[in-house]
Amino acid sequence: MVEGSMTQGVGQGPVRGTADGWDPAMAAQAVPAGYQPMLIDARIVPVPVGEAPADGEHEGYPPEYTPTVRDLPVITDDQEARPGPLYVVGDVHGYLDELLDALYDRGLIDAEGHWAAGTARLWFLGDFTDRGPDGVGVIDLVMQLSAEAAAAGGYAKALMGNHELLLLGAHRFGDTPVNSVAGTATFLAAWRLNGGQTTDMERLEDHHIAWMSRLDAATVADGHLLLHSDTTAYLDYGTTIDAMNDAVTGVLQRGDADECWELFRKLTKRFAFRGDDGPQAARELLDTYGGRRVVHGHSPIPYLLGEVGGEYSGDGEERATPVVDGPHVYADALAVAMDGGVTMDGKLLVAQLPLLP
């Protein structure tokens, strides 16, 4: 889309055939064979409003001549292909109403919950289910917006979160024992322990399973490395982003319970970019997969800031409800946290990238 007004030239009538004694017929005779006129060669003489061109004023012009207005912008193929603005969504965890409100506030959907952002690009950073009341409803919305955005020339896409891995494992393996560093465990027990909702499991259908199983683990968009978890464990699955995504998909396709558990365990790690070693961990991921800044969910911002860790602080004072105003930039500005802590009375974050100062 071309920025700026396209109304310049309003009030200018058709280009007149002569101006200040200039004779187009004479000029045409002086033009060498093969000459193609350029925009700068066009002569523009306004016609007063309401005055029609005089008869014969275009004599000397070829029959296919069309008057040219030099001030009209020219739309090029590059401008038509220019991508729309980029947005990211942090962890949702089944809070469908909060997600709808946040997307509407950003102008990404209309009041009925349908895509309204044209060519905008939207990435969900994973963790759609568990803890909140309507995880399957969230998945349905994301799938719906994906189709609607594509039809409008934009896109709405999603990445794999650790809770997608947990839900897939609980659905597929149930109480099958898996090898865990803490001993024997099961996906179903872990799912229940981490906020799994029975209503989600009951409403889960084959198309939900197929959709989650095909999600990529990470992507790069406009210089941002987007992924769910603030961990370097992604590096265990490949040295390029495509290889890593293929490896994660391969684990799910093979369907080995222990292998799936190991993937879930690794992508549940957190806090890699916090502390003195955080910037180096972020650089390691960026150097391997590309991008200039990591954007992640998974670890709630109040946890990253040390504002949550129990009902009372170290000095015995009752902890206040965490206040989250927006994404958290840290690790020498190499990392952006997008989990606003909606499950702990925080905020469900939707942000446009790049972040403004």
C-alpha cells in the first residue's frame, strides 16, 4: 500500500495540447525514432474547473495518448508485496475472553472475533491450553484466524509450546510410564499437575491433534527469533532452524513415549537469558538460528522480575499482585519476554514488533 494521499491533482482537468506557443506536432516531428517519453517530459497545464478541453487541442498526439499527471504516485510490485505489520501473542493458557479482548484492542479482530487486520502478520508463541477455562476454544480461534488472515493476504500462525507437548502426550500415552530424572512419571499425571482441564481433553478432536502435531518450534520474522521457551535446549535438536523444527516434528511422528517425554522436559526449562550469563545464552541461539533478538513466552514476566515466589516476600511482607504493563526487554536487549502472567492476575500480551522505545 502506498502511503500518503492519492488526491493530488484533483481539480486539474485533462492536459491541454499547447502551452506558451509549444506545438506538440512540431515536437513530435523532432523526436528521434524509437524514443519513449519519460514522466519528466510530460507537460501539465491545468484546465480551470468546469472548462472542457477545446476541440482539436490534442491534435498531433498519437491515438493511444493518455494525459499524464506527474504527481500521482506509482505503485510498484515491491510496494504491493510489502508485508503487513508484525504482531506476537504471549501465553494464553485457555483464557479465551482475555485473548479476544487483547486482539480486538490491537485492531486484529472485529467485535465478532473475525480477522480484521488485512495483511498483518500474527504469531502465537504457544501454550494455548491448561490452567484457563477454554483451551480448546483458544485453539479453535487460532485455527479460524489462520484461515481468515490468509484469505485477506496476511497470516496468523502458531508455535509449539511445552503445554501443547504435554496435552499431546497425555492424550496419546495416558498413564503409560515414562523414564524421568525424578523416577517413573506419566504424561497424564504431569498434565493434571500442570493445570490440565478435563473439559479440554473431552472436547479434543482429531483435527486439533493434527494441527498441534505440525506446529513448528521456532521461526525468524523481521530479525526476531520467535520461540516459546526461554531455553537453549532447542540447540539439542539441530544447528539450523529448519533442521530443529524437522527434528521436533519427527519426535512426535515416531510416537515413542520416552522420546516425547524428553522433548517435553527439555522445552520446559526456563530462565536461560536471566542473570549474568543470559546475554551469552541469547547470542548462542541467535548465532545459530538467526535474528537479532529472541522473543519468547513460557516464563511469566513477574517470575523473571522476581516479583512472584510465594505468598510473602523475604521480609515477611505480603506480596502485591504483579503489575505487567507490556513486554519485558532484558539480557542486554537481546531478549523479549511476552508471557504477561495471565494465569496469575497479570496480563495477556499482544505486541507489535519491533517494540518502540
